[in-house]
Amino acid sequence: MNGNCHFVFGTALGTVIAISIDKVSGILSEIPASSEMQTLFILGGIIGGIFPDIDNPASYMGKLSVPVSTWIGNISKKFGKTGKNHRGILHDPAVYLIGLILAYQHCPAWCGFFVGCLSHLFLDMFNPSGVPFLFGVKHLHLGKIISGSRESVIFTWICTAAVLTAGLLVRYHVL
């Protein structure tokens, strides 16, 4: 998927969680439902949605952070991760799952960012390259949707509509 797809889906997921914090019992009930926390979830979804591509200087996130992305890209090149094969440690779901657990326990304001990063990886799992898992021990790929294709845009909008619909159903106590 391209940067626009990740941006849209990360924003949708962050927004759904933000509007559902006070409506979901259980795991999210420990997070305060203040307007500040909701804003942080939305911003976290936006930034986290595009963050994993910071290791690719040609990506949208890479262009926003040229010195950092160039540095990370140079390190990645030493491990053979360039161009379409840029998916290294920053595309490993284990990294963001650990981050989400730690954020939830110690700094809930960062949870939106990690959820946004995981939304990015969810979409990338449907690309033929997939994403590395457990620091490269396994590779996860669930589809063959080429990044930037018409199918990737359609798939992103279907996922976004599903997330927004589920969020509204939760928000208004239908689910």
C-alpha cells in the first residue's frame, strides 16, 4: 500500500478507538476517555500509520524526515533492505506489539501511535512482500495486492469502511 492508504487507514483506526474508549468495557476501560486522550489516539493513528516506512527515504514518511530516514536507510542497506525490500525491523509486528503493551501499562498516551503502526503492518501483510515477524524468523503475507495499485486503494477503503462501521456500532451500543 502507498502512504495515502496507510494515512487513511491509520487515521480511521485511531479515530474509532478514540470515540470508543469510554464505550468499551474491559481492556480499554483503564485508559482515560478525556478529549486530550482522544486527540492523542487520532494523532497517534495518523503518525503511526505512516511511521514504519521511515526506513525508506523514497516513502512519504521518509521524505518528511530526510536525515533520519537516510540514516536508517543506510543501515538497512547493509542488511540488504532497499527499495521494495525495505521492510526490516520497523515492519516487524512484534516490535509494535511489545511497544503497545508497554505503552498501555506505563504511558497510555502512546497507545494510538502503536495502534497506527500496527494498522500499517496489517495493510502491508496483504502485499506479496508481506512483513517480517519475530525479527525475521518468519514472514507474514496474506495476499498479493501490489502497493500503489487500484486494488490496494479499493482494499484500503473496504478496510476503512469496515473499521468505521464497527466503531460506530460499538459507539452506539449495537455491538
